[in-house]
Amino acid sequence: MPGYVIGNFFVYALINAFTPGPGNILALNTVTNYGWKKGAPLFLGIFSGYYVVQIVCALFVYGVSTLLPDVLGVMKYVGAAYILWLAAHIAVSRPEGETGERSASFWKGFMLQFVNVKIYLFGITALTGYVTNYSTALPVLVLFELVIATVGTVATSAWIGAGLAIQKIYLRYYRLINIALAATLLECVYSILK
């Protein structure tokens, strides 16, 4: 796999993982409301769920590549369309309010990831857009999904660690930050369709 493809994969993974999504927003809200100690079970649930969902994505892409290999070519364009949608959404989005969480449990964080469409699309798009042109071997797909889950865990940890500081900076400069992230995603789309 060429280095520029791996580089674009990481750019896509970083942007997707660090932008506000259900897991990041819930983690930020929980740490600001409950602190690290009381929020820790929820955070561990979010992290664990992320890894499980990404392995499910790898198995899905492997199954499609084995049983329906022509579908992967189509999925590449679906993935590119999703990234375009994500770029547009990020460019025009505004900061979200509190999620209204009342408790911080492991299972709440874990189950959130199973209904978090963002990470399913993230995982499947990353594989079909960057990896499957070079390999559809299950160990390779799982490896890249584990990288995605690790980047996602680091991103959520950053949201937790920064707490209100990130929220204040994001609230002040969200438009500029969102436009920069959206423009970078457009480069990712270009690399998929090239």
C-alpha cells in the first residue's frame, strides 16, 4: 500500500475520530458533570464498544469482499459520498448542547457504540476507501479497524482530558475549525476517487 494512501487513511481517521460525535459529546458531557472517577465506567464502555463495533465492520467488509467482490467497488463511491456529506455537515454544524445524561454506566457507553452510525460508516468507509484496493485479507482488515478503534479511543480520551477547555475553545472558534476539517476531508475524498 503506497505511503500517501496510508497517510490519507490516518488523516481521515483523525478527523473522524476527533470531530464531535455521540461518543465524544457524551464523554465530554459526562466528565464535566461527574468528573473522571464517576465517569470512568461509561468511558470504558465507550472504548470497549468502539473496538467491538470496528471488528464487526472488518468482518462485514471481509464477508462482502469474499461473497460479493463487485460490491466493494460500489461501496468505495458510497464511502466517498459519505465523506462528502460529513465534510458538508462539519462545515455548517454548530456546537451541540448537553446530552442530558443522568448516569455514567459501562453499559450505557458500550451500547451507545452499537447505535452510533458514525463509527459504522467510519470503519466501513475507511476500509473500502483505502484498504480493500490493496488487501481484503481478514487479518489486514481487522488490523486497520483496530487502528481506527485506537485512534477513536485516543480522540475520546482527548475530549475527556480537555473537558471544558476544549468545549470553550470549540464554542469560540467552531466555524473556523469546522471549515478546516471539512476542507481536509475533501482531500480524503479526492484520494479515494483518484
